Amino acid sequence: MTSTLRTLTVPLDVESSSGGLPSFLVRDDVLCWSRREAGLVGYGELTRFNATGPDRFLEADIWWRHLIIEAEITDLVEVPGTGPVAFGSFAFSKTSPHVSRLILPELVIGIRDSVAWATQLTFDDAPLTEATVLASVDRWLTEPEPNGDSPETGGPDVGLSPDAIAADGSAGHLSRGSLTEADWMQAVSNGVEEIRAGKLEKLVLARDVVANLPQGVNAAEVLRQLAARYRECWTYGVDGLVGATPEMLIQVEGRTAQARVLAGTLDRRDADGMDGSPMEYAERVLAGSEKQRHEHEIAIDSLTRQLAPFSEAMNSHSEPFILELPNVWHLASDVKAELADIEGHVPTCLALINALHPTAAVCGTPTLVAGALIRKLEHLDRGPYAGPVGWLDAAGNGEWGIALRGAVIEDANTVRLYAGCGIVEGSVPEAELAETWAKFRPMLEALGIKR
């Protein structure tokens, strides 16, 4: 056994599918990041780094750089996501006791632009060859999952156990989270009062609900369904945190950084029975709303202002576009920046995250005022909800979304779902509550729960 990390990446013959990563790659215990026909999955756990507090991103960055600086890396593919890769999930709040983590798996399988590969990672002195990598792939993809299901057949379909079907035909039931609906709407009203008093410009308030599934939680099936239904989102699974986020906090490839900012939401069900096409309705009601556009401008300004010191050039859409998802429409803007060489180094993913998080899209503005008000009004610890989730490699590439449209698997039968809304002066509590239910919908559908 050695303290030096050794990795070998080899090409792999894996055909992608229209539903994200091939379904046989996804297991209940997997680390997952996918969008459309590309992504990464990790198997096993070689080591991990845990942190809490305000310096969690920088401490993780130091740990990662120390780990890879002496690593023996052989990469026969050399695209972003090859070589050593760590998957991560970070707490939303610097005051949260929730443990942020970077996890280094034993095996990573990746697909990008129809190129597939496998990376074996080890601290052992045993030989690393193409044969050992392919043997590791075969072992992880053929051995039974922790729940006893075979990877070839997958786990049981969510909601198909006759004994687990509720009276309404769903696979489980919901119970209240930290606040009742009435109490949460009162929190929204209180937030609006603070905004009207001039104490802040925007506030993001979240709420939670608890899903109880008698037949058990099948994380692999949840990830498969999210990847297939929400192809424009990034489907993630890290240590019991699962979801499909439409918002990219920061994506780094070489010296190019990109982000997707969302603020402004419209439930697609609201278009039922309205004049014109659904997209015409979205253009009229969402893009034509002063409230929604104001909320979006705050989010864009927040990100670009924080990213500017690390960039030598930056551009974004002059007008937001409408992102169409199965459950909602969003006002969205993409931001692209060329990273500056600062004292001989291009900033790392985690250094950028440290500067960017939390953005106005998930916290509010001013950040310190909004953060304090969140702690006062929400009556919950967000844990990893709305925190950064994603991956990074040894070359400095990485993708970090904001953990939205997701949930935390708390035990074999319990899942806690989170959703939040941007609150501005014109916010109406009843409308904001309805928006949270629209945002819960992806996870509820994936869990087989009807509402």
C-alpha cells in the first residue's frame, strides 16, 4: 500500500442512449453526473474529504491539489473527465453542520461526444493495465447491487409493488416538513415586508416535504427516470443526494468558464386552456413580467459581479431566453468567461465556487442580509440543497451545478425533498407556494408519488 494515487484511463466500448447514461451503468450506490448522452459515473470509494464551515471549498481545494500533485496519472483518452475524478456535494450554508464532501471512487466510467472511457484509481502497488481496468469494469457492472438486485435487470420499478400502492394509486405518501404550508406562506409575507422596508432587494425561501415509501427507495431508478425525463438538466447522485438541476453554477474546461443562471419560473400547467401556444403563453406571462425580469436581472448581476475578478473577458445573453422543462418554464441566461491568469495560475473550480456561492438565485441580495433572514424564516437546515454539486478532474476541468430539483435519501424508506422560490417586492405567498409544488414535481414523479 502506498500513499501515492495511481490512475489509468483507457477507451471503452459503451454505446450511449437517449436517456442520459446507459441505464446499466446506474446503481443504487453510484456517484452520478449526466446530461443528455454524456456524463460520469463513479463506483466504490477509495477515499473522501469532509469539511464544514466557511472555508469548506478552499479546504477541499487544498486537499484535492495535494492528492493529485504527486499522483501517477496515465491517460490514454485525455478529454475533460478522464484521469482522477472526484465527485462532490457541499452544504448550502457556512453555518450548517451538514458535512460537505469530495469522494474519490475506485472506478469512473465516462461518456462525452460519443467517446467512452474507464478510469481505475488505486493506492495499491499492484500493476495497472488495460486488462485490470476492464476487469474492474466487468466486476462493478455485473456484481449484485447492495439491495440484491442484478445490474443487468436493474432494481424494482418504483411504485410497482402491489402492497405499497396507496389509495390514490401512488407508491408512497407525503408528510409535512419543517413548516406547514400556512407557516411557510407567512414566512414569505414576512420576507416581502423586509424587502418593502428596504432591508434587501431579493430573498430566496425554501421549504421541505418528506416522502415515505413503504416499498423502499430505489435511487438507481430515480436517477434513470430523471435522466430520461429532464434531458436539459444535469442529473446528479452523490452520497444520497439525488436530483436533476437546470442551473449550472460553474463549468470549467481549460481556461473557459460557463454558467447558466435561472430566475423567474412559470408552471407549465398554468398554460392549460389559455389562448395561443404554450410557448406564446410563456413569452407573454414570463418574459413579459416586470417582476420575473427584475428577479432575473438580480441573479445575473450577482453572478457576473462575483466572476469578474477572475475573468479577462466575459459575455452573456443581452436578453434572457425561456428554458422549457417538462414541469416549468424558466427565464435563463448563459454566461461565458475566459479565466485570467492570476499570479501564474488559472483559478480552480473550487476557488471559483468559493467566490460565487451563494448567488442571488439561491440566496438573495445583499447576500449577508438574505442569508441571515433565511436562517430566521425557513426553520430548517438546507443541508446540501441549493449547494454546489458536481465533479472535478486533475486538469482543472469540472462541472458544478446547484443542487436544485432534488432530495436527500435519509434512510431506506424516507426521502426529504426541497424546493425554493425567489421573493421580491411583488411576490404573492399563495403563488410562491404553488411554485414550490411545481418544483417538487420532478422528484415526486421519479419516486412514483402522486399529488
